[in-house]
Amino acid sequence: MNGDLSRLWLSRRLRGTGTGYSRRIRGKGSILALVMILLVIAQIFVFSMIDGIIDKFAYLSNGHLQLFLSAYPSDDLIRTLSDLPEIAETNVIVQGNALAYSTEQTAMIRLKGVAPDYFSATRRDQLNITGTNSVLSSRQGILISATIAEELGVTAGDSIALMVVPDIASTKIRPLLMTIDGVYDSGYRELDSQLCFISDIFADQLFGSPASRYIEILVDKSHTQRLDQVMAAIENALDTPHVLQTWYQAQPTLYDNLQVSQQLIFGVFIVVALLAGFFVISVAQEFMQDDKQSIAILKLLGTNDRDVVWIYCKMVFRLVIVSLGIGLVVGLILGTNMGPILSLISKRNLPVLSWYLLDFDVTIPWSELLTLVATLLVASTLSMYCTLRRTRKISPMELFR
């Protein structure tokens, strides 16, 4: 069959021979586009949420890297680290644990002693603070999370008692009275369930062991995916005994949970994409069913079976390509603008979403999205070809039935 006739046939069938036919074909394409839209939005949401959780823990809990020393870090060491181009911020942290109790409840908390300049603009972007906006407005001031405040039944300006867990065996356990200078909310309940901030000077008096002190290092955004290289640069710059670890070494359970969750969810999306791809079988079957007589005419005109299969493969494949293209574009538009919707959902404080992070910057996972598109295309191509091979069984005798 010559190329002109093939193109004419494709054009005729893709436009449809009737209103009902065109409506059915557009309906099939719309279903594929809808599946693609939902997959794109869901993948963007999951990927961005996990990235957001990592940022919350890096900026507020442990930093990207932690450097432990056997002695108090010198100013020269801090300057050496700060001069490295890969490093954005360095902070000396003193940490320990305590039991907090109010007149109503108790809670086990992690005390993190920080300097006045700890809450930089980058960190303030990760949380909202109500109160004095400073953990240093009083010597024994404390910044607690909204989660802990709700659990203890307290608010900014109230006082709570702490039973500090000593880091040295010879230190006696003693109660302390602390004033709540502020209440913060990072948007991620698991992080907020234990973390509290106090003055580093006061923390240094509570926890005197060198093991309770470390340097928290924030890495420049462009190097967060290459922490091994940053660690190597730090190792080369240090000549004192030390222990250097990443945030995922400090939080192995969290890291494993995030990795497993991301892989399992992506695996589910791949299965959905495969099933959606095999939905093309129904599209191909509908083409065949509607075009039995037309296929018989093509064969009567001398078109061989391979050309007939190729013509209808191109028809179905064009429908699939257009549907996936529309679905991908619409999904990207909706996915990158989901922030206002998530903010509205977050404000409703739904219990079922209380352990999910809804405050994050949207990141487009191009490799995962392209994998989903490729999976859909491969599944569609295989199912389409296997189905359309049945056109070989259609005989020109169909015209006389």
C-alpha cells in the first residue's frame, strides 16, 4: 500500500467517522490522560514531601553533617570549616535529654543548646515561631514545639519543670524551672514530638561532657546530594582526632523508613502505570471491532497483514502519545501549584494527616516521571501490538457477511 493512501487512512480514522466514534475515542484517551495526571501529581507530592522531611531534620535537628571532637572546638577550626566552599553554616551545639512536666502531663524531650545566631533566615524558613521569637530572652528560657506544648497543656509565657538527665555519672539529677519563651511549629509532628531549644551557655552548664557537644554543619544546597565529597574535603582540612557523620548516619531508622517508603510507593506507581498501559488493549480492540469491514477492504485492495497492523498501531500509538503528553503537562502544572491546596488542608488539622509533612517546597522528580512515562509507553506498545496482530484473522470475506 502506498504512503499517500496510508496517510489518508490514518487521517480519516483519527478524526473519526462519526460523532459517537469520535466521542468514544476521546473518552479512552481522557482516561489515559487522567491516570497520567494522577500519577504525576502523586509522584511530585511524595518526592517533595520526603525531600521536605530531610530538609526539616537537616536544618533543625542534626544538620547535614555532624563533627564530634574530643575537645572544645577552637575559633580557628570553625573558620577553617566556614571557608570551605561546600559549607553554608557551622554551629557549635550542646545537647542532652530531659523529662519535662507541667501540672498536667510529662514528656521526654531532647534539649538542643544553640547560640543567638542559630536561627538564620534559612532555618526560619523551616518553622513558625510564636512568642518572643528568641530562646535567649531569659537565661533559663526554652523554645518548645506546638506538639509538646499541646501534650503538656502549656503555652508561651508559662513555666515548666525539667528533670535533666545527666551526661556524666557523677552529676546529680536536679529539677529546673524553665520559662517558655516561644512555641515553634515545623509542620512535621515526628520532629516536633521531642525537639526543644535552649541557650548554648545554659546547656553547657547542664551537660559538661565533650560527647554532648558537636559542630553542626549545613552544606550548600548544590552539594546536598554529594555529602561524601564534602566529608572528604572536611577530612582533608582537619588534623585533630574527630568523628564525622552524615544526617542519615545519625538518624538511620528515619533514613531507612524514608528510603523504603519512597521505593515502595514508586513501585506501586509503576504497577499502576503498567495496568494503565494494558488498558490500551480495549482501545485497540475497539478500533478492530469498528473497522472490521474497513480492514477487509484494505486487504482486498492488496494491503498485506503487516501493513494493516502497522497502520492501526500508528493510530493507537498517536492516541496514547497525545493522551500521555496532555496528562504529563497538566499533571506538572497542577503538581507545581499544589502549595495553596496543601496549606488549606494543613490549616484544618485533620488527625489522619497529622504525621504527614504538608509544608514543603515542590521538587519535580524528572527521572521518576520519565520512568513512569516510559513504563506506560512500553506497556501500551506491547498490549497494542499483541491485540492488533489479530487483524490478520480478518478476511476480505467479512464484506460478504
